[in-house]
Amino acid sequence: MLEKTILFDLCHNEMLHIDEDEFSNFNTLLKRLNLKIKKNETEAITNKVLQNIDILFIGNPIDNYFSNIEIKIICDYVRVGGSLILVSEYGADYLQKTNLNDISGNHFGIFFEKNLIKEMKENDEKSSSMIQIESFVEHDITNGLRELIIGGTCSLFLNKDARPLLQSKKHGLWSEVFSKSKEQWIKEKEQQQIIASYTEYGKGKVVALGDIDVFTNHSSIGISSLDNQQFIQNIIEWLLKTVEEPNVLTFILNQMGNLQNEVKDINTVVNNIIETMTILEKRLSFLEERFNLSSVSKKSENREEFEKIEEE
């Protein structure tokens, strides 16, 4: 089996630094999966940085933003066959002061929401941000999983072709949004929450998670807890598989459809502009005609007055 390469971006002040002791078990797992680990610590993301990279890992950037050029390069990298892991934290872009949603939401249909997910614990009747997941959608990433535990996560809102990967239970769970004015977390309504998602984009793949603790050595919510390590391993293995050709063709057709709709919208705008210009042109012609008639009438009146004066 050929050695694959995973690149950890660290140029945007990411929380997940693979060389730190806190992530040593994750580091060990990657090496066991025969992955070569690289780090981008000194420069913005470019095509050269992503050359020969199989998986790009962006692990919760803080107080730093991706440029529009970087975002385009990342999206093009995925479209032509690269894989991407995006990880945020509670509060998402709002509290982390970054713009992951400009990548995940605008292009892949995955939005990190600015909240914190909590659930009611049955035993002690207290709320907790440690979420247990015991029911799973059918997917290669969830194969063999019985129970996961996720801590301090935000939820995800999905559109386009993005699909839920991990969902909370339907009852006894809610989101809280931080209020700057009140300086506290405000509870929202109870409902099922999506906390991990996946999508295929062209020849590439994307996985997004609302929590970074699952990759740490934390004893209760980290990589060694319950089936968390198997979950992470399944993610890596799925991202390294080639996207099936029918899915790529579907993506191309969808993109062509989107382009056709955009062209239709542009044509509509152009036709509206032409119609507006035609109306303005008619009005200007009408005003010009009235002005000319008025000028002729005025000249005639002036001539008559002059002739009267001459006669007197």
C-alpha cells in the first residue's frame, strides 16, 4: 500500500497541533494507518502547499482568517480529488473569530452554527455538554460503532449535497447561544442536532465536525473514549477512498445545472436593464419633444409681442 500524506494547517493559529502531547494518541493512530504527517506552519495555503497531499486537516483556527484566494485553492483542491477535514468548536466562527463557514458553508453546504449543544443527564437531572451518541446513520464512517461521546460541540446546518454523519437524540437536548450583551449562554428550543457531516464535491470529499476534543487524549471525551478512535479511523479510511465515477458525473451535471441557472439569472438581469433603458429612452424622447414644442411656442409668442411693439 502506497504511503498517503495528511497535511495539518497551522498557519491560521489552529488549536489542533499534531506534535503536542495532547494529541499524541491521534498522532500514533495516523502513523499506524501508514500516513505521512506534514505541517504547514509558515505560509498561506497555496497550490504548491497542497501538492501531493491526500488529506488537508484544518483543526479549529482561532483569531485568524482564510483569504479569498486560499478558500478558492482549498475548494479547487477538493474538487479535483483532495480530501478535507474541517473542525470547529462551540460558538463556531462567532466565538473562535475565524471564517470556516466561508469554506464549508459557501462551497460544501456545511455551516458551523454559533452555539453550544447540551443534553439533560437522566441520572442526576443536570445538563452537560458531553453528548452521547448511540444511534447512527448508515455509512462507511459509522460501521462498527456502538457509542461515541462528544464534548463541547457546536451544531451544523446543512444544505446542497451535505449529509448528516452524527446526530444527537431527539429529546432532552438543546442548543445555547452566547449573548454578548448579557454575557451568558441563552437556551434555545429542544431539538435533534447535527454535530458531524460529510459530502462529496467533484472527485474529493469533506468531513466536518463541531468538536475538537474527540482528537485529544482527554480521558472522558477524547480519542480513547468508547468508540471514538474507531470513528476517527473510519473517517481517515473513507477520505482515502476514491469517489465513484457516477457520483463525479452527478456532481458535474449539477454544476452545469447551477451554471445554466446562473446564466438564466444573468440574462434576466440584462433583459431587465434593456427594458428599463428602452422605457427611459422613450421618456427622454417624449420630454425632448415636449421641450421642442414648448420652445417653438415660446418663440412664436415672443415674435407676436415684438410685432405688436413695432406697430405701436
